[in-house]
Amino acid sequence: MRFEDGVVVLALRECDIQGHDEGFSCLLWAPLIEGVTHWADGPSRQERLEHCRLAVVHGGADGLLVCGDAALVEPDALLALRVEKRRDEYWATWGFAARTLTPRGAREARFARFYAARIAA
């Protein structure tokens, strides 16, 4: 949470972002799957879950875009996220109104729409 205003701030890995015609989404938290997610750190998972719950209560969160293997934060990308609970998972969505005519499919095309949405905001 940001100290100045109490807004929840969530880091989103670029590789986890899904581009759609309606905007963008990112899975923030999901329950552990037996035998698959045994590596997950308990305290950080719990903290992420608490932040997701707070974001739902407060009506949203700010998102920081984390890029590449070096996990660098994109300095000019502060995303206004809508956080919602879908069954047992928490998802962030954004960018519904900002779209371009970039073809679907390629990673570059998906992020061309993302960066165009950022510029339009």
C-alpha cells in the first residue's frame, strides 16, 4: 500500500498480462494447486491475497508493470486497475476504452495496444 494515500499498489509481470479486444487482464492471485504450486512462498501469497481483498473493497488499485527477466519496473506505467474476484481467483482489468486496430496474436501486437492505451490515458 502506498503510504501517502493508502492506495493498494500491485506489481504485474509483463509476461502474465493478457490482451483482449476489451482491454487487458492479469491474474493476481489463485488458490494453490496440489503438486503444481508447491514452490509458492506462504507469507508473500498471504500478503498478495490481503492486498487483493483491500483493492476490491476500495474499488481498485494502482499497478506497476514489471518487465523482462531483470524484473525492471516500467517507470512511466502506472495502471489504474479494477480488481475483481472471480470464483476463488482475483483478477486485475484495465484499458477497456482504449483500443487500437493492431492485429491480435503476436506478443508485440498485444503490447502495441497496451502502450497505445497508456499514451491515450
